[in-house]
Amino acid sequence: MSVPTAANRTDSARILLVDDNRGGLAARRAVLEELGHRITTATGGEEALEQFSKAEFDLVITDYRMGKMTGVELITKLRGMEPAVPIIVLSGFVGALGLTESTTGADLVLAKSANEVTHLIRAVSRLLRPKATKKPVTSQKLSTKAKQKTS
């Protein structure tokens, strides 16, 4: 699979990345920066809340199991601050803990696995994609009629 790089991407998002495992944090940061995103990291929930209150983010990615605050507790607090921000929660225990979007409050739940990088890239891309807005049916009809008159 070809991974898009910063050189061939024009969109750049501000992402808050939260994990108490510094190795995992560094690896995910490297992948997301290679895609051209601007990454701010936090090693726990309290630090993440502090970072979130100082800047605007397009996306938050958080680990589930962390020391003082779980990812779900962090998500609850973030939703209270900015309900519309997309959030991804990562866990090595998705199946064992029954983690889903409805039980965590996240927009997506991803399992830490051998395929994590591929799944993370796709999830980030999907959540950052602008929502398509449909034109009202009447304006579509008018546009078609106007084109027919000019032809």
C-alpha cells in the first residue's frame, strides 16, 4: 500500500494525540506527521485537557488505558468542551472490554494490532474528510434547466 506523504497532500489537520506509552506515541506521531498533519502530543488525560483548552484541534486520538484517566473519561470531558470534535480511541483490549463507539463516546474505536497503522490512516482520512453537502432538489432541477436553455 502506498502511503501518501506530506509532499503529495495539500490538507493538513491539527491532531491531538494522547497515549501514556511514549513509544506508541512517537510511532503514531511519525506516521501522522508523514501524512502532513500537525501533531500535538500528551502523555495523559490531564495534559490532553490542558492542550485542548489552549488550541483548536481537528481530531483527537486517544489511548483507552492510561494512568490517572481512561480514554472514556477524557472523551467525556472533551465532549463537554467541544462536542463536535471527531475522536478516535485506540485499545489493545477492544474485544475483551467490549469497546464500541456507543460505549466510549468516540467516533471510531480501533484495535491496536499489526494492521493498526493502515486502519489509523484510513480512520483519520475518513474523519477529516469534509462532509458532502447536497444541493436541494429544486436547485438541481433549476441548474439542469438553466444548462438546457444555454445549450
